[in-house]
Amino acid sequence: MSKLLNIEAVTWSVEKHVILNDISFDVFRGDIIGIIGPNGAGKTSLLKCLLNQYKNWQGCINLKNKSIRHYKPHELAQTFALVVQKSPPIFDLKVYDVVRMGLLPYKTLFARDTDADKKEIMLALDKVGLATNENKFFNTLSGGEQQRVLIAKALVQKAKILVLDEPTNHLDIFYQHQILQLVKALNITVIMTIHDLNLAAQYCNRLLLLDKGTLVTNSNVDKVLSPKVLSKVFGLPCYRDDAQHCGVPRVYFYPESGAADNNKMKPSNSSLDDIL
């Protein structure tokens, strides 16, 4: 696999508070990477550094052997497409117009759409199952449909890396799986933050586990979802079930007596450690 991104010793601080500390990993073409960890671990901050939305990060982030600091905004937009967990209001725009915004990195200000552009927009809508919704207003759609529209926009944008910040956080179970199945079927490189560890196990090929701004582990699903490590990071005893019916591990957390006091908790026990 060819390397798309190289991240080395990335650190980001706000005043004297360290948010990210010495983060290093690589992103290869075709990866579906899930960034997991507790609230405040630095997951979204890491995404924003990768997109160069923060300007005062330290370290190296290289896209195709060139620092992202040396790319112009429209050049980065031709590589990265961002889908956030809840999109800002897009007033009075129809679905077609939202998807059309994916053309902006390639267009001059007053350039008109060609027939090829229009075909590309409709193909993207068809790919996400919304070809018949082109004239609906974006704000009238369900949360899952809005996410699919934004993914269609990313397809028109011809993004090489799709970046998603908690894409399933406010969706019900059906739409969670629908969105992640769609993302996986696109066959492009994906980096996403995700809270649900079991969804991450099912749809990602690699996981980055963050805790307090530090990269705890970066590996495949089987190695990262260690009960011993997860218990320590999340502060609750963890059990792992290598369920044969779904082909991926499932993890469960269960509070014990005194769980509110982290100093009294036992992160795991020998029987759980043997599950690995």
C-alpha cells in the first residue's frame, strides 16, 4: 500500500495546556482508521491538525512527502473532505446545491457547471441512494440523509481522504450502520473519530487509541481492543467477546461497586486478561 500521510511528533497546546503530545502514525491508501478514546482525549483536535485548521501545531504532517503547511487551501480541499457529526445550518439550499459545493476547489468564482459536472453530481447522489431527492431542501432531511448528502459532496470533491468527526454520534442504530456501510463501500481512505468501539471494530481496519492527548496504541482492531488497555484508559472493567457470528470482537464495560472512585477500581482481572 502506498503512503498518503506521514504524521511525526505532532504536538498541539493551548496556552500551557498540552492537548496533543508527540503523536506519530502513517496513513496508507485504502485505510479505514478509527480514532477512539475518552472525551477530551484529543480526537477532534487531531483531525483539525491533520486538516491544518490549527496553525500552531508542532511536528511534521506530510501529504505525499510535502508538508501540509505548504499546500494552498484549495489544494488541501482536493485531498481532504470533511464530514462533521452535525452540519451547520445550510439555509434554503437544495440537496443538489449542497452536493455541487464539492466542485468549488476546482472552479473559478464565476465558472459555470458543465454537463460533465451535472452528471458527476447526479452520479454521486445515486451512489448514496439519494438521486430522487435532488430538489428537496437539505434542512428537511433526516440526520442520516444529511450525512449521505455530505458524503456525496465529498465524492464530487474527488477527495482522496474522507475525514469524519463522529459521523454516527446522533444517529439511531439503523442509520449508524447505513452510514458506515456506505463509507466502507466507497473504497477510499477514511480517517474518523468514533465513540462506539463496537462500530469501530466492525468497520475499521486500524484503530488509534488516544488518552489525554497521547497515542496509547496504533494497530489493528484485534490488538487495540485489549481489555487490559481499555480498562485502564476508560476507567471501567472491560470484557471482550470474540463473537463468531459477526467475525469481529465485541467489548463491554461494566461498573463495579465503587466505580465512581477511580482510585478504588481494579482495571481488570486475570481472567479477563486471558481473553486476549
